[in-house]
Amino acid sequence: MNNIPIERNRPIDQEIRRERHAIEEAGGGSVVESIGGVGALVLSILGLVGFIPISMASIASIAAGGALLIGGGTMASQYSHIFGGARQSLSRNIIGGGMAMESLGGVAAIVLGILALLGIHPIVLLSASAIVLGCSLLLASGAMAKLTAMPIRESAGPGSYPEHTHYIMRDTLYAASGSEALIGAGAIVLGILALAGFSPIVLILVALLAVGASILLAGSAVAGRMFESIPH
């Protein structure tokens, strides 16, 4: 008789462990996303100061695309475990309207960056990459804003962050989502101007620099939101 409560609690404990693992994996993916954003940022700066600008822009496009692919793909694959207690309509909005499309945009940016690095119409392809990355940020900004309202299933424990830290992280997410929307729109405009021939490599590098900074901020904010929910 004494073993019955233990057997009943075992599936619950396994579910909690799965949810915790999903949250940790999503947070780790966001950390990697931030690192990719730093790489794109540094490479764009090197290109702007005149160090093999086309090659730096191509590699920055690959880095930014990889960051979006990892960050968005990890969140998209784990959302059902992390936000299982949220309304299904909100969950579908995160997948259909944001994170999955962010991953697809990342794949496109990687392919365009590789082709440009191989010397196949680099200006045209890098301009297109800037437009694709800008569209990905626009699509991801709405999904990121919803993260502040969606309850993570991992319950708060005695070692959780204090309430004021929760509000700071929530405001950081709002700021990151707003910056993604603005920078995404700016990158699209810069990519179109580069296609039109107005100082193309400079505009491409500026767009990639801004995208890298936005990815860094967004990845850090999402990672903080994920790790906030794990008891310490």
C-alpha cells in the first residue's frame, strides 16, 4: 500500500523532468543564438573597416542565418513541452507566425551567404540575404512579444528568481521584440537600396551589423526568460 503513492507520482516526476529539459534546451539554443549574433556583429564591423568586406559580409550572413536557425528551431521543437499549459491558439501563433519562419529564414540566409562566398553574384545575393533576415526578424518579433504573456509550465520553486527580476526580464523581452521589428524593417529597406546600387556593400554590412545586434539582444532576452523559470 505504501508503494502506491510513489508509483502514481512517478509519471508526474518524469513529465516535470521532460519539461525542465525542454526549457534548458530552449535556453541553450538562445545562448547559441546570441553567440551567432556576436559573430555577425564583429564580422560586419571588420567588413566596414575595409577588411575583405564581401567575404566578411558573406560569413556574417551565414552566422546570422545559423543563429536564427538554431534559436528559432530549438524553440519551435520544444514549444509543446514548454508552453503546454498555455492556450493552444497562442502556441500555434508562436509556431506558425514566428519561430518556425525564423528558422526557414535562417536557412535561406545560410544558403545565400555560402553562394556569395563562392563568388556567385555576391552583391545581389547578399542584398537578398539582408532582406530575408529582415523579414525573419519581423516575423519573430510578434512571437517574442507573446512570450511575456505565455505561462511556462515549469513551476516556480523556492529558489526561483524574485518577482522584480521577472518584471525586468519581461521588459527586456518587450524591448527585444520592438527592436527586432524596427531592425527587421530597416534591414529590408537597406537590402532593397543595395539591390538598387546605392553603395551596396556598405548598406549590406550595416544591415548585417544591425541584424547581429538584434539577434544578440533577442537571444539573451529569451535565454533569460527560459532560465528564469527553472528553480535554482
